[in-house]
Amino acid sequence: MLSLLKTSRIDILGTLRRSCIRITDTFSEVSAVCNKTLDRRRPCITPTRLCSGKRYNVPPSAEFVARVSGIATMGKLPYQETADGLDAAFVGVPIDTGTSNRPGTRFGPRQIRAESAMLRAYNSGTRAAPYESLMVADIGDVNVNVYDLKDTCRRIREAYRTILATGCIPLTMGGDHTIAYPILQAVAEKHGPVGLIHVDAHADTSDVVLGEKIGHGTPFRRCVEEGLLDCKRVVQIGLRGTGYSPDAYEWSRAQGFRVVQVEECWFKSLAPLMAAVRTQMGTGPVYLSFDIDALDPAFAPGTGTPEIAGLTSIQGLEIIRGCHGLNLVGCDLVEVSPPYDTTGNTALTAANLLFEMMCVLPKTKYYD
């Protein structure tokens, strides 16, 4: 009986061993086929683009790398500490020290990066191919002082001087709108007075608020005073809401700004408006500043000073895409406050708008 059991055990083990060998062989064959398939498809994610003959940073495709994996950077781009060697850079300025209502924009850059994992390499609507034509990376955040707004402005100004000195175009994730002032100080030092496309629910041209001259409601007043803007090449789009006077935009018009109140945008495409804006901006340097509260709260509730009856997300895209062909020298997307939108949709919208900004930079390649 023991002999029979021993023989049966040997037979069973032999059968199992042969089965395991066959399974291993089959797995090896499948792996080889898969690897060949991946090898054939690998050009989709390699940073080498034969059509350009140059190397660019290309985010990993979600076809091969799970979106939820890895450390969050803008669009899953590589992180580097400086702007050296870059055509454009995503940079965060995480402050809400200048806000007048709901705080939380200090968390904006972090949440925008997290939601940007949904972005892909090509713009299907415009056929832009930024990663075939621009060297782009995420260079992290400005080291702000959350206790001192004036010192934060100094730090931002110095950081952007360094970025701009490399020839890199900054694509900024805010942060509240105060940051536009020190950024434009650095931009104007390099380029001289610039044209401005300002998309916002508010003009942000107040003089003094609660005794302070620096805050998210005053940046463009300060910019005009310091000669940072070419006032005949400034347009403000989407302005709306209640005001402190019957004509809240009188000061803007007096400086020569073109003011486009939201009522002029309702129920229509903004493509004709942007054609006129391109003519207004001409060939000179232009800065694009986009406050997420320009969009109606139905599309972007996660912000500090929401106003009803705003632009649609489609109109937001039309405005940015309408900047194609302009000499853009910098862009920002500000006022995303994640605590007021637990869905993440405001930050997701912001991430897509920032991608669209990258797609209209001067060197970006487009497929026919």
C-alpha cells in the first residue's frame, strides 16, 4: 500500500511539474508577444520625435502608466528645479494671503496638478502638438511667505526674474490674483510694457482695500501706476456682478482698456471678439491672465469670489484658443480654491485651460 501511494505521489508531482513547465513556457511566449507589441507602440510615449529630430519631455501615456501612479506634477511632466533649457514651464504660486472673501487658493496648484493627470499629449480640437515642439517641465512652486504678502510679492518677482532670464515662458498656477502684480513686474523688466488679456469677473483695479494697496483686487491698478502695461493693448473680458459705484469699470476705460462686460458675451461665440482682440494686441508682447471666476459658478464653483451669470467653459476655451498667433510671453490661471469644490471639477477645468495656454504659445506645432 505504501509503495502504491509513493508511486502515485511521484506521478502526481511529475504531472504538476510538467504542467508548470508548460504554463511557464506559455507565459514566456505571451510575454514575448506583448513585448513585441509594446515595442511597436512605444513611439507613442518615447520623448524622441522623428518629425522634429529633437528630444522633448513627453508625459507617459495612460495607455501604459496608470494615471493614479507617481508623484503629481502638471500633466505628469518631469519635475526639474530650474527653468534652464526649457521653452515653457509650469510653476505654482500657492498663496491666498491677498484674498478678500473665501480662502483656499494656496491649495490651488496642488489640486490642479492632481487633476491634470487626465491630460493627454495632443489637443484633439486644435491638433496642437506641444510636446513635439516645446521643451516643458514642472518647476515646482515659488517659496512664498504665507505670513507676509509684501515679502511674498518680492519672492515672486525675484523667482520670475530668474525664470524669464532663461528665455522660458512661465505658465502659472495660482494662488490668488495678487500674484499677477509681481509677475508682471518681472515680465515688464524683460519685455517692456506688455499687452494684457485679462479674463475675470472683476476688474481688479481697486486702489485701496481696507487700508492696503496690495491684494487680489488691486494688481492691475498697481501695474498701470508702474508703467508695466501698454494700456491701449489691454482687454478685460467677462466683467460682471454688483459694484461699489454705478460704473465699476470707469477707471479701466479711462486708462484706454477695452472692457467687455459679460452681458456682451451671453448667448454667443467669442471667436469674433477674439479676432478683434488679436488685431488690438498686434505683434507686441502679450500676457494672459485668467481668473477662474470668469466662468460661471456652475462650471467653476471652487473659487473665492464667485459671481453668477458668467462665461461658459466653452467660451473660456474660445478665448484661449483665440490667442493663437499672439506673442505670448506669460500666462496665469488663478483663484482656484479646492475646498469649495469637493468634486475637483474646478481644478480639472483649470488644468485643461492651462494645457490650452501651452498649446497657443508661439513655438507650438500644429498638425494640418
